[in-house]
Amino acid sequence: MDIAGIRHQAQPATRVLPSPTIFPASLPLPATVILPIVPLQVPHAPSVALLLLYALGVRNNPSALAATLLPLSVAEEFPSAAAMAQAMVAQCERENNASDAGSSSGGAARGWRVLDRYTAYNQGIWKNVLALGLQDARVMSVVQTVWNVTAESRKILARQRERHREHE
């Protein structure tokens, strides 16, 4: 199912959605446009706006989407998912260490706090892709790669944490 086609599915077949109403240009600015509201349920509301920009063709460069969902140093490693995951771990550790400067909370939590933010958002946008039945293969592929890289980064960081604990 295409996201663009969803807008009419929520309504019964006999109901006609109102057309946008535009008042004449002779009215003083700002002009008013009245649009119908179409309910849309998604698993992750914070990422739906970004996904719709690409799914509806408002934005059409999937590489820019990847650079929005991942740190730039990670996106630059494309197409190697393994290199991207390693770069993600390193970047999250750098960001986390920078935010922990002067604090005593480093140690075992290194990298996790930052990676958790990426995980929540990237998993959410991937769930939205699946729930909405996105048909754009390029956008779907980018979001899937981003989610796979994020998940693999978590595995790498978990293995590093486990090795660290074994050596303590």
C-alpha cells in the first residue's frame, strides 16, 4: 500500500472528502487555506514527518535521509554496513565522552546514552516504514540500512562491554 493512497482509506467509500478551500487572492495576507484532517496512526510519531517528506516525494535524495538519521561520519562509510556500524560505535563513544567531560558517569555506559537516542528514532522510522507499507524502494532501502547499522552498532557495543567486564 502506498502512503499517498492512505489518505482516503480511513474514510468510508461513500463519504467524499472536502477539497481544500482557498480564499481569493484579493484578501489581505496571510491568506488562509483550509485542509481536511486525515487521521494517521503510526508506531513512532516523532519520525513520521521526516518519512513523509521522502515518501511523498517532497524530498527525493535518499542519501540526505541517511545523513539525517546517522552521524555524518557514519553515513560517509556507505555502502559498507560493517564499517558504518563500527563508525557509529566510535562516534557515539566520542559524543558520549564529550558530554560526560567533568562527570563521573563514564565507564560502562560509554556510548550507550547517545546510541540509545539513535536507536529509538531509527527503530521508530523503520516501524513507520513497515506500518505504512512504503512503496518507494530507495527510501525503504535507506531506512532499512540505517536501522540495520544502528542495531549492529548496539551488538558491537554490547560485545565491547562484555569484554571489558571480563577483564576487570
